[in-house]
Amino acid sequence: MRPARAGDAGALALVAGATLLETFHAIIPAADLVAHTTGKSSAAAFGGWIAGADSQVFYAGAAGTEAPLGYAVLTTAEFPAAVLRPGDWELRRIYTLAAAHGAGLGPALLDAALIEARARGHHRLLLGVHPDNRRARRFYERNGFTVVGERTFAVGTQRFTDPIYALDL
């Protein structure tokens, strides 16, 4: 695992599309998954996050080949004002391919995110998660995150009310 570089944007977009499909294929229609991936998780979106001054992207690659297996994206927090506090930062994305589940990449990506957030002087890490993504919710809860609110989140034409989780740093 390492900080992402500009040349990683295309590979990260590929993993984003694959993990979105793996995670939500039974919940979200294909057209909405495609719309979300080509817009919000495109190579251009990753390129912007990689280049952004208040964002950080981590790249998790296979040993030896560095083939992309997962990633984490941290950015300026974008949540309802009632939830936000000074010093908040957002864990916008954290995904690993299903083939890498159980290999410790998720915890390693989260650890890197926490270290980076603290190093930048943030006081709290926020994230939103699909209400039916039980695997992710258990992961965050095991790692000390608690629900502090909710938000409406769009994936294509679908609208979801996501719980917002927070972890004091």
C-alpha cells in the first residue's frame, strides 16, 4: 500500500467500478451503477483527488505486480451542516476487491487513513455508508465509529438515506 500517484487514476477507477458492482449489484440497478461510476468514480475524479491539496488517496496493490486491489479516498467533509464540526475530514471511499477480502487490506487502508487524518490535524473522521451494506457497517463499528446522523445520497437516479458515522481522532 502507498499514496496514489497521478498515473494511478485509471486503475483506481477500474477498481471503483468493480467494487461498486460487487457490493451493490443486488441493490442498485446496473444503469445507476454505471452512471455513478462514470461520473463520481471516474479516472478524472480520482485524478482530482490525487492532485487535491485537502485530499489523500491510498493505493493497495498486489505484491509483485502492484495490480490494483483496493483504495481509500479522504477529502474535505461534505455532510449536512448539523453534523459537521471544525476539524472534520471525510473518508469518502474505502474499498477492496472481493478477491482480497480477508487479506488485511481494509484494516490497513483504514489505519493509513487514520494516521493521515491525525498528521493533517483533523479531529474527527466522518463517512457515509449505504444502509444495507452490513459488512461495511460492522467493519466501521468494530473500529470505533458511531452513527452521528444521516444524509441523502444519490447513485444514479436512486436516492438512499445513509447513516453518517464518525470517529473522534
